[in-house]
Amino acid sequence: MDVASLTEDLRARGYIADRGLATSLFLALQLGKPLLLEGEVGVGKTELARTVATMLDRDLIRLQCYEGIDIHHALYEWDYARQMLFVRSLQDAENSDEDLFGPRFLLERPLLHAVRAGDRCVLLIDEVDRADDEFEAFLLELLGDFQVTIPEVGTIRAESRPIVILTSNRTRELHDALKRRCLYTWIGFPDAEREIAIVRSRLPHIGGALAAQVVGAVNKLREMDLEKLPGVAETLDWSESLTALGAQSLTADAALDTLGAVVKDRDDLDYASRSIQDVIA
């Protein structure tokens, strides 16, 4: 495999990557290093992980990060309900902690699942910027050695490393220590030609003229002073919405009827509605 063939493999599955992104992914696969993707919301960071998993016929294991996520939500938990039932059923008081804290009571969360699956999976750590510093520090150890320690069980090591893709919308700056463990690339909004290709690839039933009109309008929206700029995901949603209404072209009426598919903030919606003629011009 080389960068060109990887680009074609992605394209065959509906993901249109530029050379910079394809090269970063190729190096991550060849070197066995995590790939950190930063960029605007809706530009295809999460979708890349899904596409890679499909392309390589591996399971996708996704950890969705959020404010307050802790190690137990991400790594493992004990099935306390089953443990209590087990305790109540004990007839022999000599049963040890090993019985109570055995593998049958261990609930895998995404990170432990990925450690055990190894190279049979793609691990997606999504929106890592939403997690706090403590959780980010925990990821340093995981990404460095790909092993985890469970006090009652011991250390569990991955027999082989999974493909790891982290995404960030840059709601906060990630620490340099995490970035050093990863290959890094920024995914910006695509140019108009590539975005049209994305629409035609993902939605082949949509005509080229309509796709070009939608992409042109979305790019004008991105130039406006909006609170939330539309991403590629919104371009696809808008295209599908127009097609569902039977629109053959992007008229002012059709644009107003479907503007909520591409603009997702009330103030932005009011602003864009007042400027609709400029948007579709």
C-alpha cells in the first residue's frame, strides 16, 4: 500500500481525502502511531475512523469523550448487581476475593475492549478535547504502552496495537505530551471542487448542478459572521433535504424551506434567512 492506493481505497468507500490527510493516515498505519485529527465540526474526522474500520474489515470501538468522563466509564466497571447476587448465593464462607472479582463480573468499557482486541479493531477516541486534564493524563500511559492495570486483576497488555484515531474540535488546547505521542493533522473545510466530489460520492442520486449550487451557498454561509459555521455534514444534510422536497435547483424558496438543515443556531438562522438572496446568488 502507498499513499495513492490508500487515497483510492478511501474514495471507493465514499471518503474523499486530500493528499495531506491521506499521507498522515498512511504514516499512522505504517508506524503504528495514534493519529490526532483536529478541525472544524463536521469536516469528517469521525467519519474517517469509520471508513478505515470498514476498509480494513476491523471492528470500530468508539469512546465518546465528555466533560466529567473518568477512567471507570472509559476502561472498566464491576457488575455490582451480579456480585451482590453471587454473595447472597454463597454457601461457603471460604470463597476468596478472586471469586468475587473474577472476569465474569468485569464489564468492559471501550478502552479495555480495545486493549483486548488489539489489531482486530480501530479505536476512536472522539472529541478528546471535552475530557479534563486528569483523563488526558491517563491516556498518555495507555497510548504509550497500550496496557492497563486493574487492581483486582492485574496488568492487561495488548498483544498487538489497534489503530488509534483521536479527534478534537479544539474547544480547549490539548497538552503537548499527548500530541507528542501522535501524528497530527488539521482538517479544514474542503475547497469547493473537493466538497462537490464528496457530495456526489456520498449522495450519487443528486445531480451535479444542484451539488455545485449547494456547495457554493454553503461556502458563502461560511464567509458570514455566523456563530456556528456549517461543515461538510451540513452540506450533505442540505443536499438530501432539497432532494427529498423534489428541488431541482437551489431557489430562494427552496433554500428558506430547508435552511434548518445547514444552519443550526437560531440567531444564525435569522441572519441567513434575511440574506438568502446573497447566499444563493
